[in-house]
Amino acid sequence: MRLRSVLSKMVLLPCSKVYGGITAVRNQLFDWKILPQHEFDVPVVVVGNLAVGGTGKTPHTEYIVEALRHNYHIAVLSRGYKRATKGFVLATPYSKPRDIGDESFQMYQKFGQKITVAVCEDRVHGIRELLRLDPDINLVLLDDAFQHRYVKPAVSIVITEFNRPLYNDKMLPYGRLREPVRGINRADIVVVSKCPDTMKDLDYRLFKKDLKLFPYQQIFFSRYAYQQLVPLFPEQTGSVPCLEWMDDTDAVLAVAGIDNPRPFIRYLKSFMPKVRVNIFSDHHNFTRKDLDLLLNRYKTMKGNTRILVTTEKDAVRMAASPYFPPELRAVTFYLPVKVEFPAHGNPAGFADTLIRLIRNNKA
């Protein structure tokens, strides 16, 4: 194992340095205005991170939508990761996850006609199309676009996970960073996500110190608040088990196809130790074989009361699958998650700070 680690370091670390050099040059070209940045008449807020993987961008984008939708006519634009379509696609009641990606589909399902949701690889073209289709849009949220510098944002938000901080990471492919840590200097707001409930004042101070932010940058700390279980197929489900009543459940089959499923699994096990875990890759497309496997594992679990619990993002793809086993429809639930900002993490409210920055930067 140690030899493998040494060989990996010998091969991947030099590649990381090359990749870091390329991204640094690219960023410098934007800073020198050699590569163009496009500005729009409406404010654009970018939500992203410096590292690959699940820092919680989508739940934070949903938080922003919920907090600001009464102040703005919002459009959310993302690339639609792992969708089967190309180009600009506007979400409609007829859209499927394969058309716009699971995260965009989840957001459209959650907010419906309250906002506009679209996907496009070319964010500049995507924003132009959104404004052409709906001139009343006065705020655009770009999900996962911190490195997409062809759009000049009014406000940039970078999210870093508490248990995987940027300052302890390395560049791809040896580490998880998409660009050097100094890229965080472009952020107006830094959010430390998935913080434990047990954080002390010293933890806040140490994290702020290690990030080495500038005075103009705002830092907030957020945590996940899991909600009650929701039936994946409500028309076929009877009573919904409450998490606090998991003692009445004999066994749980937990299924996750997200980048970091540990908080999800840890939370379920805090209510019930008899949790059988099945992990898939991030944005996994559940095939007939996968779903048959889950059915077989469910059947092998002991007990009269058994349920399958998945994440909110996985639920989108599961529900859309034509291969979902009929035997599991009445016993499958998903666990929604919301973002909270503890007051002692920053005395100023996150939403109020964001609105102030939007107004100041577009003044």
C-alpha cells in the first residue's frame, strides 16, 4: 500500500504541477483582459468551488433562490452535467432528468414556475437566450461556474467543505483542486459547508485564519438540516416513517450516488444502526441491473418493516427510471436536505449580505 502511494505521488504530483501552471496562466489571461469577459445588464451571481466533488453547491443555490425569489425574478443556469442533450435547453413541465440533468430537474421540480431554469454549456450564450426569452429576468444564478470566467459576475460565491478544506488539498489529478488555492481571492463570499453542530468559537476563528481571506471577503459557515422522509412514489405509499420513529423500522437499505455520501449515511445511522449501504458513483444512471441488485439486497434484509432510503438527487433519477422494481415502489423514500447558516458563524445574515453585494456591484 505504501509503495502504491509513493508511485502515485511520483506520477500524479508532477501532473498536478503542470495542470496548476496551465490554470494559473489561463486565469492570468483573464486578469490581463486578453481573454474576454462578458457583462450583462442584469446581475449574475456565480456559485461554485475550487475543488471537484460535492461541497453542496446545489443546496446552497436552492437556499439563494428561496431567500431572493421575492426580491428578484430569478433564472438558474447550469451546464446540466451528464444530460443527454446539447446546447441551450429550457426546463418545462415535460422535461426529464436526461434532458436537463438531475440537479436542474430537481430545482425545477422544487420551484416550478417561481423561477426559470435552463442548461447550456456556453454560459454566455445561455444567459443571452434566457434574457431573450424572458426580458423580466433581473438576476441570473450560475450553478458550478466559478471557473467559467467568460461571464463577469456581480458576486462570486465559493463553497468549501469543512472536512475537506482547500488549504489542505492539492491540484488535480493528485488532489481535488480545479485551480490553485489563490483562486479563492476572486470570491466575494466564501461559505464553509457541512459544518458539524458541535463547532466552537475557536473552530470558526481557526478556519478563518487558515483560509487567509482579504478584508473585502465575507465568510459564512453553513450546515445541512435533513428533513423528514418523502415517498418516492406517494401514490403507492401508505404512512411515511418519521425519522424520530425509526425504532419501528427493522432495516434500512441506504442508496447514494453522490460525491460524498458520508454525511447522509452517518445521519441515517444516528437513528438506526441497521443500515445496509449501497454506494454508486456521482450522478449515477441507475440501470436495470442496478435496480435488480437493490431489489435482491432488499429481499435479503431481515425484518417485517424494511425501507429503502436514498438522497434527494438520486431520487430524481430513480423515479424517472422505467426499470424501477414495482416491489420497491411502496417502500422507497428520499431524504431532503436544506442549508442553514448558524447565527454565530457570522453576525450578518447571508441573504442580506448577498443582496447588498448585488446592489453595490451593479450600482
